[in-house]
Amino acid sequence: MITAAMLGDLDIRLAHRAGLVTNVIISSRPRTQVETLFIGRTPPEIERLLPRMFALCGIAHGACGSLALAAAQGGTQVPRLPAAALAVETAFELVRGTIALAGAVPDMPVLLAALRPLVQPPHGPMLSAEETARLIEQVLAALGWPAPAILADPDSFAAWLACGETWLARLGRMFAAGPTPSLPALTADADAEVLALLARGGAAFADRPHLAAGPAETGSFACHAAHPLVAALTKARQGLSARFAARLIAAADLPAALRQGRLGTPRPIPLGPGRGGGAIDTTRGRLYHYAQIARGAVDRYLILSPTSWNFHPRGLAARGLQGVRGKPADLAEIARLWSALAEPCVANSISVREAATVERADA
């Protein structure tokens, strides 16, 4: 099984002059290239393997692989996907990542107990879409998740933040105004371009992806950037708060997305004879699989993880930290928050040094 550690640990180094971050260096350990295990296997074999191979977003990987394999075999219709299971997985990862943001809080045992139904839902995969939607609503209510009305506009959200005493309101008050990186949003409109670049660039592109305009942002913020609350926080240059709000909105919207059949915006994308791609939204961002089939077996397979966008050397985390001002301890905490908002599932180390020290170390 592929774990978070096998995705490639991250090293985030901040260089500052008199408390102003002047340089952000993000590097990672090479990830395990699980795709090589699929070479020579038939599409049904790979479809059985995928959900069991990934500890993070395993159901989403299985669904995305099914899309890519269907497209490579000439299919244009979306295969039947496990929508209820995908919704439960997405809700679990969104909530777990938000709890990780909070760190050590007094009510942690209560939060983990409330989260348990998403780990072992009653009746497991036999839940219908409506039953799953109600389950997610019950879990979010037990966790004190803000109701959709609170997330509808900036004034309601600000009032909740100012007066709320739940763990989420306390967490939300940690996010101060600061630089708001401006990156293109990675949406379904870019799927064909991304998959063509992935097919051309292979593993090198999967490790450091980019659009024609450069790196892009994926995840909850990219999906909900036009939401009135997120747009208002972005305009007010509250970059961390905008992304925190987008995460809250993404979870709150899951039941409706499941009921309305718009979960994950999955797409099989034929790319030519024997070649196809799949794309689907996950908790961490847009996930891509590319498959190439010859004589009934896969002879090339590529996976582009959201992590590669989130921690691109010129991507979200790097731009969000550039120009931040504070004491070294404060800068380290801001880096932790940016890192966790972008990708709570990947281990990282954070160091803060005077610019001259970092420059000598890199010389």
C-alpha cells in the first residue's frame, strides 16, 4: 500500500531578512513510482489493484484509473463509479485534514469519536446516495461544522468567527491577513491540456507540472474560488482564511453534490488510439491518470498527484509564504498552516533562517 511517506517527504526552507521572507525553497524526496507495477497487466487487473494500493484517496485513485482505462479502450461514457464511497472518503479526508490543522486541542477525543462513522460507516458500501448524504450531514453536525447559512456570505462568516467557541471557530481565528498568491485555478477545463502534457513529459512532468501560464492551484480553493465568501476573503487579501473557508464549504457541499450527481466532476478523456486519461476531484485537488494500452495490456501508465501542484517550487505554498513578515517562530507556524491547508497528508520539515545563512548553505 502506498502511504503518505512514499509520496515524497517535503523540505520547506524559509529565508528571511529582518523578519521578512525573501526566499522559499521547497524540495522533496523522490516519490515511489507505483505506476511501473501496472506495466504488462490487463485493465481489469489494474482496476482491482488501484483502490487497494493507496492509503490516501484509494477510492478516488480507483475511480480515476477506471476513467483512464475506459478512455484508452475507446470509451467516452463515464463508467459506473462508487459515488457513495467516494463521498465518504472525501468527507473523511477533508475533516481529518482540518483536525490536523487544529493540532492538539482539548476536545480531540470528541472530534475523533465524531469522525468514526466515516471510517466504518453503518452497512459499509451498501449505503445509498441519500443514506450517505445524511451520514455526512450527521458527522459534520457532530463536529460543529458551520451550517451553509454561515458560509453563505462574509458578514455571517465573520460573526461566526468572532463569537464562536467551537474548535473550528477558534481555528479560523488563527488565520490572519497576508499575501494572497495569484495562480490559475486548475479546473476540469484544463484536463485535456494537462493530460497531453503528462503524456508528453512523463514522470518529469508528473513531478513538476505546469500549464502554459506556469504552475496552477488545485483543491478546495480552486473549486470554490467564485463562491461569495471565498471571493470576498481573497479580495481582502486574506489568503489563509480564504482557503480555510473553501475547505469548510467543500465539506458542507458534499451531501448536495452527492444527491445531485456532481461529485468529483469525473471525466474519461480519449487521447488517441490505445491512449486515454482520467481526471477527478479529490480532497487534495485534481487527480490525473494516464493509460496506454497495446495488445490488451498496459504498456505505459502515469499518475499526476495534486501534491505536485500544491508544492511546486513556484506553486501555492511557495507563493503564499513569499513576503510574509514575522518572528522566526511565527514564520514557522505560518508555513505549517500554508502547508497543511495545501496538503495535510504529506510529511514535511520546516526551517527558518536568516537569508545569508541559507545562501551560504546552498552555495
